[in-house]
Amino acid sequence: MDKSVLDIDWSLMQAFLAVAEAGSLSGAARVLGVSQPTLGRQIREVEERTGLALFKRQPRGLDLTGDGAALLPYARAMRAAMRDVALYAAGHDAGMAGVVRITASEMVAHHILPPIIADVRAERPEIEIELVPSDRAENLLFREADIAVRMYRPDQLDVVARRLGELEIGIFAARSYLERRGRPDTPEALLRHDLVGYDRSELILRGMAAAGFDLTRSMFATRCDNQVTYWELLRAGCGIGFGQRHIGQADPAVEEIDIGIAIPGLPVWLAAHRQLRQVPRLRHVWDRLAAGLAPMLT
């Protein structure tokens, strides 16, 4: 066996995996945070060391060759092994100093977590916090985040999750909208108003169905899936919408509308990888997140 094959390091295989899974150099470069020329050189080096043609260029991007497809499961096994090495080392870190990476939905990251993080930093300045506002499921197993604040129970293996409670949901509208259109006092009157809803997400539709009201996407006059932008559309007076009660009640631009509908709350979970849960700085941040979120939950 050519010794150069045995000398292939993880960074080269990581480049191969990224291109194989993204289907293009540009997509893989965005994932890895490197330039396309650098990634192209790494792919050529993998091919030279293995003596295999791994990709074939197509009009829409890059496709794996037969040899590339055969190599893919071995590269993924290498990634899993590197993940396990990193998790084992991180799980035995006994220091308080270092980075804790938190991911949460955009609304929670924007409206709720900043003062909690500020308290952590004031109490423990040696802990560095990275906050990732995202409504997609960050992969705790690959350390895209250390701690996740989620509105659902994570079901990944080796992930520890704790249910903290529920965020209450209310019905809100901008004061400017209510001055223009009046305030509904019954569910039937609500449906005669302009409603602000989600675009592709069915979260509001499912919540209202659970409360006994069948809405359809077409009944939302304004639609947006980004929750921060959604709230700004509501605040601007686009119509009546739904939001977390503690956020709406603290916002002077909007008023809560009580028409007797009991809307199911959003469950709040903390999640972390089992091996990292007892790292001192992660345990400290976990506890502070739980304590900081508690007053807002039922």
C-alpha cells in the first residue's frame, strides 16, 4: 500500500465528506468556512494520495464516482471516530474557563437569553459564550452546540434532556391595528380580522386545531416563518397574531387580546451531550439557563 494513503489526515477527509454531502465546492466551502480554491486543492490531494477519481463534474455540481461512493462510508466512520475522540476529551475537561456554545430559537435568543447570558458573564467572566440563534436542529453529537434550548424533546441518542416547563402563548395585535380595525371579542370576530401567520410552518395551525379551531394557511393575510420578523410584522400593524405572552406583555407596541381561547403552550427543554453534561462550565451554564428561564415558564 502506498504510504501516502496512510498519511491522509482528517482535514482532507473532512473536505471530501463536505463536498460529497453538499454536492458542490461552493456549498461545501460555506459549510467548512474555507475558500473554494483551498477546498479544490484538498480534493485533488485526496485523489492523488488515493489514486482514485472521486468526483465527476456535472452541470449542477459534483457527483460521486463509483470509487467516491465506495469511500464515503469509511469517511463517515472516520468522522464518527473523530467525534468520539473530541467528545471524550471534552467530557474530561475539569476547568471552568473556556467556551460554551448555546443554540436556541431566534425568538428565545433575541428576547430571553441576553440577560441570562449577561448574568453568567458577570458571575463567571472566564466562561466565553457563543450564542447561535437558529430554528433548525443543531447537532449536539457533532458539537455544533454544547447546550440547546429547544421547544421539543430531542430524540438523539447520547443526549440528556430536561423539560423545564411551558412558555404561554397569547393573541396579540399592534395598538395601531386595533385603533384602525377594532378589537375582536369572540373567536368568530377574530376570524374576520387580518391574521398574521406562518408561511410553511404548521405550528400555529396545529396549536389552533388543538384549541378547537380549524384555520388554514390561506386565512393568514401576512405570512412569515422567521419568528423575529413575524413579530415585527405584527408590531407594525399587519394584523392579529400569536406570540409568547411574556414577550408580548412587555412590548408597549402591542396589546393582548383575550377571547377565551386556551392556546397550548410551547414546551421548553434543555439538552446537551451526555459526556459533556458534567463539564464544570457547561454544568454551570446549564443551571443558570434553567434558573433564568424558570420565571417565564408554567
